[in-house]
Amino acid sequence: MKIIIFGQPNVGFHLQLYIGEMSPANIRGTLGAVFNIVVAAGIPAAYGLGVFVGWRDMSRIGAGFAGLGVILCATIPESPYWLAIQGKEEKARKVFCLIATDNDEETLKEIDERIQELKIMKNEKGGVDIRTLKQPWIYKPLLLVLLYCVMQQLSGINAVIYNVHFIFQAAHFYNEDLASILVGLVQFVVMVIASGFMDKAGRKMMMIISSIGTCVCLFVLGLSLYYVPTPHKEANAAPTTTTNSSIGGLSSVPLTTTTAHSSTTPSSDDTAGLLPAWIALGSLMLYISFFAIGLGPIPFILIGEMVPIQLNEFAGGISSVVNNLMALIVIQSFLSLSAAFSIYVVMWGYSICCGLCALITWKFLPEVKGKTLLQIQDIFRSGSDRETTTNQV
């Protein structure tokens, strides 16, 4: 929990591997979601602090938490798998006993079974080479994990989070600080609620619901942005209306709501113009909610569950690179794509990607809830390999 709270986001992939090695199968999904919950809690906290302090103070606060995380890392126990491959089975057993809720006969039996699994994994060929990567139980889960790292970012979440001010400007919703804080709070609350269902509904069902939900919400968001009045659509817009010339693709979005109607009482036209803005706000909140129950936490959880434990180091590193590289591409391309094709077309593009993710999940993702790491590996093994593993147990 210490490394979860104070660790930096780029340790998230290795943290999920650590959780996968440490946690019992029946609560592994819930524990894996805790990391995303804490990250989600930091988003509204950062937005809220940003209202009162400057970026320099924000940097100092972030550095303080990161430094505290380095110190607390020294207090966490070593991975039982690492201890097992070093021949320190008794120490691995002590780590399992340390995190167990009690040490009754049933718990000790379960710990012995996990130690036996670690022995089997220890005896299997490890390391990264061409011959190893050709094994179906190696490359299939690895490719699935990497695919979800890509699809998570193509859902547009980081483009939305980093450019939420511009999106609300495009929707003519001008209380941007409040809206940004609301987005972060919604994500946090929904992730807390969804964590309780992660080990009940299962990863596959949660991911399908999340992908379909984000697909629909992004489509509605794009539709509402399409119908939001702009200076090109409003024939009676006042000539004094200013624009934000620094927003790239959103340079034509007005930053004031001043129109030719000078009365404080909104006209029917003004009221009609507010409807798409409120629809945009509602669909964005629902998008964040659907993302938080599946596309947000599950790709990280699957890293600790599906990747063969012998490839943890390699898989954690390459997953981190792929995910962060895709995040960079999506974030950096958002304003340029919005300028070239308009913001609502970009949202529809993200919507299509979420729809594809739902299809991929339905077709290729096996359900892994409640299964041990060895059982999950057996899903991807051929018949002969599976029989060999069973005989070892």
C-alpha cells in the first residue's frame, strides 16, 4: 500500500506484477484496482491545488511525494517469486504468512500450494529469447497485454484529461476549473465502487461494459460538440466576442458567452445553445465513469495476472514503454487533429477505437478471475504442455 500511495505512475506496471505475485487469487483484481484508485484520487487533488498554488509549488509537492515513496520502498517485503527462484522457499513462505489475514490450517495449505506453483514456474525455462517467445503460453498473453496498453490510450483518456479545459470551452461550458475537478472526482468515486466488483463480475465482463460504454459516450460527446453553436453558426454573434488564439485546433472557440442578446434573461436561442453544452458535460462524466470500471484499471491488472511470471521484468518494461509512448502520441496529436478535422471528429475516432476494444475483448480475452497464476498460464498452453504442467503439480 505504501508504494501504491507514494509511488510514481511509471512504476505502475511493475507494481501490478508485484501484486500479481503477492496477492491471493480471490482478491487479486481488487488489490490491482487500488493503484488506479489512488492515481484517480490524485487527479482532482492536483486540479484543486492548482487553483490555489502555482506550478512551481505543485512541482515541489510532487517531488516530496516521490521522495517519500523512495524511502518507503525499503520497507516492503521482497517478492515471494524472487525468493523462490533464489532457493529461499522458507522466506517466501514467511512473506505469504505476513500478508495473510490469519494463519489457520486452510490458509497454510493455500500457502503451500502457492509455494508448489512457484517451484514449477522456477523449473520452467525463463529469460527472453526467440525460442521462448515462440511458445503460445508466452507470446499470446504478452501480445494481449500490449494490445490493451495500446487500446487504453486510443480510448482518448489522456487526451481528454490533459485537454479537458479546451473540450469544455468547445462545449461553451466556461467554469473550467469546476468542471475539471468534477471529472477527477467522478473518476475516483467510480473506481472505488468498481473495485468491489472486479473479482465478482470478472475482468472480461467489466472490460466489455467499459468499452461499449465509452464508445457510446464519446459518440454522444462528439455529437453534442458538433451541434454546439460556434461563431460560424451564430449569425447574430456580437463582433466583440473574443477567441483563444493559443488553443491550436480550438482557436475558433469563443471564450465569452456575450451575444447580441444583451438582456440578462436568456432567450430561447440561448437556452437551446446550452443544451448541447450540458449534454457534452454529462456524456464526458459518463465516459470517465465507464473508463474507470474497465479500460482504466484492467489493462494494468492483466499485466500482473496474464504475463508468465518468468517474463515479469521484460513484460513490465515493454508494457510501460508501449503505454507511455501511446499516451505521448495521443496527447500530442489531439490539438493538431482537432485543427485538421475538428474536435468532434476526433471524439468519434476515439469512439471507434473503444468499439474495437469491445470486439477484441469478446473474441480473445479469457476470463481469469479466481484463477491462480499457473491456471492462467495453462489457458494459453497446448494440450501436451498443459498435461506436463498438471503432472508436475
